[in-house]
Amino acid sequence: MNQKKLFIVRHGETEFNKKGMVQGSGIDASLNETGKRQARDFYNAYADYPFDKIYISKLIRTKESVQSFIDKGIDYEALAGLNEISWGSQEGKPFTPETASIYKETTDRWRRGELDLNLDGGESPNAVMKRQKEAFTHILSRQHERQVLICMHGRAIRILLCWIQGIQLSEMDQFEHQNLGLYELGATDSGFEILRRNDVSHISFSYSHDV
């Protein structure tokens, strides 16, 4: 049996999160001051944990969220397969009644099982799952990396937690997420089980938008 443990966290807060703007994979925003404090809180709680490897997306907000671990000398690797979903033409837009309606209609249709549907120029949940599976084939093949820290993005985490447990992607909204919230997954004979869900006990304050 694969003995890996996966510690999956969402990145810290950005100004796009704070302002309620759609971010996605096309927005490469840095952490704001709140996000940097959240990252420090997470590091202070897990600085002595024996992580073997860190995986991040290609977006700077994930690297900044775990930079203190990297500075400590823990090996890391950036994989595009861990990037956030692309929201296409909606990225960078604030939530207005119009954009909120488009977002809600799309996510409602995902919940009804239309998982190849994407926003204009964006990605579908099935497309995200496909690239995530390629990334995790690589991650899971590294047998010597037993304690793995992965920093990702909110919607991407929801999609990941579904397929890695054999749950339909239409059920993704059951997985809540906050900035620097932690999901801990342990290996079983059939895959992975969630040991902790969206744990933010290490954060002295939390603030996130569910995008």
C-alpha cells in the first residue's frame, strides 16, 4: 500500500479574494498582507513537520504561501496541473449581479452533471481533472516522498478531492475551503481518505471568498 500522506492547502489571501473578484488561472496575483500573515501562521504551526517534498502550482500565490518551508531547504516542484481552473472571460471581474448570475448558472449546471461545460474561454471540471491526474501520477510515483505538502487553489481542490476519492465531480461543492485551510489525506488500500477537512485551527484569523 502507498503510505503517502498528503497535506493539501489553499493559498493565502490575495487582493482579488479580498475584493470578491474572480481570479482563476489567468490571474497571477501575489498574496496581500493578510495572506502573508496566514502563511506565517501556517508555517509557525508546521515548521517542524517532516515534509519530504512540496508541490505548488505555477501561480505565484502558491509559492508565496509556502515560501518559508522552501527557504528552510525543503525541495519543491511547480506543476501546471495544480493550477486553478480557468474562468475564461470572467477572470479579473468583480462580482456584480451580472457576473454572479453567470457564475451561479455555470456552477449550478456543474452540479447537474454538465461537467464538460466551461465559461467562455475557460476550463471545464473534466478538463481540470484530466491535468490534475497527470500531475498526481507524477506525485504518487515518487515513493520516497511520504509526507507531501501541496499548495493549490480553491476550485481545483474541490475537483481533486472528488476524483481522488471516487466521488462524482458534480458533488464538488461539499468541500469547503478557506485561505490556508488544510485537508489532510491518508492512503488506504483503495486510494485516499480525508483525515482533516479545511482545518484552519492554525490560523489566528481567516478570510476567504468561495471562488
